[in-house]
Amino acid sequence: MIEVQNLTKRYGPFTAVDNVSFKAERGEILGFLGPNGAGKTTTMRILTGYMPPTEGRAVVAGYDVLEKPIDAKRRTGYLPETPPLYPDMTVRDYLDFCARIKAVPRADRKARVNTVMERTRVADMATRHCAKLSKGYRQRVGLAQALLHNPDVLILDEPTAGLDPKQIIETRRLIKELGGDHTVILSTHILPEVSQTCNRVVIINKGRVVAVDTPENLTAKLRGSETMYLQIDAAGADASAALAAVPGVSRVGTSEVRGTVVGYEIESGAGRDVRRDLSAAVVSRGWGLLELRPLRMSLEEVFLHLTTDETTAPAVVEQRSGEVPVE
Amino acid sequence: MSNVIAIAQKELKGYFASPIAYIVLGFFSLMFGVFYYSVLLYFNQQSMQMAGMGGGAAINVNDQLIRPVFLNMSVVLLFVLPMVTMRTYSEEKRSGTIELLLTSPLTDFQIIMGKFVGAMALFLAMLATTLVHVGVLFAFGNPEWRPIATGYLGIILMGGCFVALGLLISSLTKNQIVAGMITFAVFLLLWVINWPAQFTGPTTQQVLNYLAITDHLDDFTRGIVDTKHLVYYLSFIAFGLFLTARSVDSERWRG
């Protein structure tokens, strides 16, 4: 559906996008993740035909965006970072105008406008001027505009920016629904969003792709070892040694002590589940087993690991490894 | 074609949704009325004098009244049309809506033609208000209609040049005030460019006279449709729109 090959965009001496390649299949939701200024918006603008690449090729829905721009644009819906609304038009007039320039057949126009207004939940503002809409409604009218011509490919630049938590959940649900028959590319710097909505993630930093994979694989791959969090009540003085003696355990660290309750972080070799042996070791000695759960490297840590400079990255990850993941 | 109409309608609605259309229409018809009235008073006095002196050839309404009014109108347009064109592109660029147009299945040519047609429609609405005055002339006098028709043709063509040039200048900046001021300055220059012509050499004089945009209107108001002027105006419009297309395209490459 979307194929990007060696895409490069230079502004004078500055390289915004550097040799980026990736693919997205039909029905897939691809997350574009990267810090601000990483080249997400530039890549999206090239895909939508807003600007041409300096080098490389982008094919959207089977059409090269440079050679067949009109055909490609007819099959692409785009929500830019700032929703492109005309302040002095009402929502309905605006969507009607968008439907006209996006070649929605005259007979279907009214029905399409109504359908997308329902889907994006802006129907109650149909007669309101765009200038008077709140940020959340603007964002959703922008999304409605992208859906009008029922495009094969949807390109959404930070679709949930400026929405309140309820609207964010609704929008994510809508994007997931759309993922079934549209190919969606969305950019974001909200990490939970990626793990909740996307099938695959492209992490880019300083214009380069640093990783492409599913959110699960990304977190797994970067985890060299498994870490467990274990909390015991009334443990004996030999607890650390006893836990270290459990087969498979490579390191035992004490993370917190609260009265008689002690928390341990226990590392083991990757792919080895030591929970059964650990719990047996604790219970057989008559200590109170309060908590035992795996600590996962969150996507946030993966992201920091990948997008921070090589020299500082390990330190950052080390510091954070003791923290409980956000999710 | 339907895309051009869609954009032209959007532009025209945009003018009427903001105060711009009303200010432009009001200002233009007020100024036209003032010029018309003062020329009419002068014309009345002249014809009284002629009658008092015992006849002679009756003075011509077309030559003595309509022609000066048309020439005055061209100067009023010089002030008014920058207000019409200044926001066309700059506003879209500032608010980011240009991203909608450039990522929709439209060609640059369709967008430019849509904007041109939209601005021309407002300009024609302005001209329509002057038909009242012309109607009064026909009701109480006996003017020739053909020179009036060619006069309007000339004014429309000249206005087309201003609009094309205004679009180009608007496409160069995000700031509509800057666009408006530069457009006004360029129009003014095109009006006065041949004022020093008589003091220069013969070649320079010819070049300057040819460049002066309002001078080409003169023959139209006399009832003459000269190909020389048609070519000037039409090529001016085409070149203006072509440069606008280049300007919009180069914006893409520069980002």
C-alpha cells in the first residue's frame, strides 16, 4: 500500500530526512515515533505530495507521488499537524468544499459529509463556524476532512494532539476501526498510543530510521535479560543468598526496604522463567510472598535507548531500569 | 473545471464572509459616485455655456462624460484591487490551509484559476454597481452604447492584469499586509511609469509608454478595440498567472 524507498529530503545543508525506507501493507496501522524535529512531518508531507523528496521514491496506493500525484492524492487522506480549516466557513460548508475538491461524486456528497461527521462526532457542530471550534473539535473536523473520500491510505500527523482524555480514547478507537480497510500512518510522540493502536512502529531520529518492528518485539528485543520484582515479608538474613541460589537467577539486587518488607529485583537469563522456582524457594522457607511480577522494559525506555546518543544511552537506561514501567 | 468552480466559489464566499467584500464594494461605488457626479457637474456647466453661446456642435456625452469617468475608475481600481488580492495566497499560507489544497487531487493550475476567477467575480460585482449610473445616462440622455461596452471591456482586462499581478505578489509572502502594500506600490508604479517619458529619448519613451498599464485603456474608452492593447492585457494576465504557478511550485521545493 505504501512503499518508501531511500527517501531523502535536504533543506540546503540540513538533511531533514535521511535515506528512509519502509513499507506498510493494506489494513496496517503504522506508528511513526520520534522526538520533535526527527523528520516525521517532512516524511508525511512527501507521502501526501505536499513537497517532493530530494532523492528516493514514495509509492502510495500503487502510484508514485511524484509521477502520478493526482492519482496518489485521490487515494490519500491527510490530517496535517494544524488542521487546515477555513475560519469563516461552517463545519458543514467546509466539509462540503473538501468533498468537492477531493472528487467525491456530487450525488454522494451530502451522505458522505453526514457519515464522516457522525464517525468523528462533530455533527452537533455542523452549523458552527470553524473559527469558533475548540481545539478538540478542530482536530476532529480535520480528521473528518481526511476521511471524506474514503481513501485507501490515511496519513495522520499527531491525530490526538490537543484532545481531552475521553476524546483521545474515542479517536484511538476510531483509528483502530479504520485500520481494518485503510492503511493508516500516524505520527505521535505519545508512547502508550503506539502500543495501543499500532501494528508496527517506525522509530526515526534525526531523519534516520532506527527501528521498525511491532511494539512487542521492540520491547522484547531490547531486553537482554528478564527482570522480576519480588516482595517478601519477614525474610531471613540469608534471603539474598537463598534467592541467588535459585537455578537461572543471575543477579539479585535489593531495591527497597520498608520495615520487614523487602523488595528485590531479580535478573535471569533471557527467555527463562524463574517465577515457579522463586516462589517455591520463598514459600518453602516460610517467608511471606507479597508480590512477584515481571518488570518489562517499557516502550519509553526502548525509545530513549534508540533515540539518545550512543554514549549516553546506556547510562540513561541503567538509571531507569529500577523504575516501575509507566504502563 | 468543476474544481476551478469549487475554489472560485469558496474564494467568493470568503470575501463575503469577511468585511472585505463590503468595504471594497462600498468604497468603490462611493468613489465612482463622487467622480461621476463631479464630471457630470462639469459637463452640465459646459453644455450650458455652449447653449448660451448660441449652439455650435452639441457636446458629446461619450467623450466628455463617460470617457473621463472610465479613466478615473481605473485609478480607483488601483487602490481597491490590492485589497481583493492581498489575502488570496498569503492567508492560506499563514493558516496552513494551503496544505489542504496542495494535498487534494488538484493541479496548481486549477487552484490558481479558481482564485483568479473568484477575485474576478468580486471585481465584476464592483463594476456592476456602476451600471446604475450608466442607466441614468441612458434614461435622460442619448449616449452611444458601443464605446461604453468597449470601455467596460478595457476596464475588465485592466482589472484582470491587476488581479493576476496581485495573486503573484500574494503567493510570495505569508503576510497579507505586506502583500497588499507591495501590490499597491507595483500598481502605482505601472500607472506613473510613463510620466517622465516625454523627457527621455525616443526608444525609452516608447518602452515606458507601452509599459504604462492605464495608457492602454485610453483607446478602449474611445470605442477602439486595438489588437495591440488586447495583446498587452491578455499576455500580462497570462504571464502573471504563469509566474504565480512558478512561485507556488518553487515554494514546494524550498519547503
